[in-house]
Amino acid sequence: MSTQAQRGEAFASLHRGPGVLVLPNPWDAGSARMLAHLGFHALATTSAGLAFALGRRDAEGNVSRDEALANAREIVEATSLPVAADLENGYGDHPEDCAATIRAAASVGLVGGSIEDASGRPEAPIYPMDLAVERIRAAVVAARGLGFPFTLAARAENYLHGRPDLDDTLRRLVAYAEAGADVLYAPGLSTREQIHEAVLAVAPRPVNVLVGSASFKLSLDELAELGVKRVSVGSNLARVALGAFYQAAEALRRGDLASMSHAMPFDRLNDLFKP
């Protein structure tokens, strides 16, 4: 897939095909190349993975839009796969900010992205419904004006911000679907009943589910039975990698070299990055 339009159409079609689209989240060009080598069909960036790689805390506005899109460009250019991006809250409160972020995302080669309804302010972590819907509507208009398929996911963030209100979450997902979002996503939904209700509420629009945490008990087959169309892992792969690094370095500090034997052989890893 050499052109952005081809990648955009391929990414959109993956949401219409059979089975569940597994959308892993690399945090740099190297991890993107490794995922492509393993045969995944598309990729998505991770804001937390990038923040950790930069030595910063996530979800506190510590990574700028320019930094996030520079990272996304490196991931886009690392493989021929379609790439979507975690665009956080559009890097601004206003609908115009969301629209500008979508256009900027397209300019670095992305063919999809998500906009969330989290404000980044602890005293009022979720945007009011009317503003949240206007923000998604502006992002949809921007996406439709790009001239190629750009798959927009709208995220309802209640469950990540101490508001486990399923009714409000479902109302938001439905409103975002009616505003034109292509994919609906409520990270934090974890039970069969919650996910089933979300799928039914926005059908036939596809639903993304965040998987990979220790507390998440449903399998991919079970999610497919519930009608889930797409799963992503957020920062989980980055945390697996950084966790292994930390454990090995901690052992090294104690004088224990045993963990070094678990490293991937140099030649095998080096060969993954052949042009």
C-alpha cells in the first residue's frame, strides 16, 4: 500500500471484514517494524507509550500535539501498514482544535485517529455532553474533507476518570455515532454485559474494546461473539517491554546477570530491521 488513500481504504475495510481487527499499539518505529513483521494488518499509536518513552507522565498534558504527530510520522514511515493515532482530546477544548488536529494527523500520513471526551482537568474531567458532541462533529467534518477515507474513533472516557456510569457512557457513544464517528470506544468497559450493551447501542457502527490488562478476562473469541469489531491494547505492549527492562536492570544492579539470558538474540532482532 504505497499511497495514503490506499492505506485509508484498507484500514476502513478492515472494520467491515470478518472477525475482530486486532490493532496493536507500537510506541516507536522499531516496535512498529516488529509488529509488521509478525503479520498484523494495521497499527495504532499510544499516547502513554510515547510519554513513557520520553520520560514523562501520561494523561497530564505533558506531550504536545507536535511531539505526538512527529512520533506518529515515524511509525507511519516505518512500515506500509495503515496507522491510526491516539489523538487524546484533540489537544484543545474547542471543536476547532479537534478539526485542526485531524487535518494535522492526515498531514503526517495517518489514516485514522481517536478523539476523547476527557478534558484533562481534575475538577471537571469529562466535557459536558453538548460540547463533547460538537467536538466529535467538528472532527468528522474535518475527516470527511480530507479526500481519502480517514477512520475516526470517538472515545467516551468516563470509566478511566472515576465515573463508572454505564448509562451516561452509552448515551455519549450513541451521540458520537449520530455525529458521524466511524468507530465507538469506551475504554474501561470490561464485563460481558457492559460490552454487549455498547455494541447494541451503536450498531451497526463498530466498537473498539481495550484489552490486555490483567483484570480483563474475556478472550478475543468471546469478544467476537459479543459483536466487537476491533480491539487495541493501549500502552500494554510498551509496559510489557519497559517492565522487562526494569526487572533486568534491577537484577543487574544487584549483581545478578541471569535475566540477561532472556534477551532476544542480536542477529534475530537485527534481521527484523532489514529494509
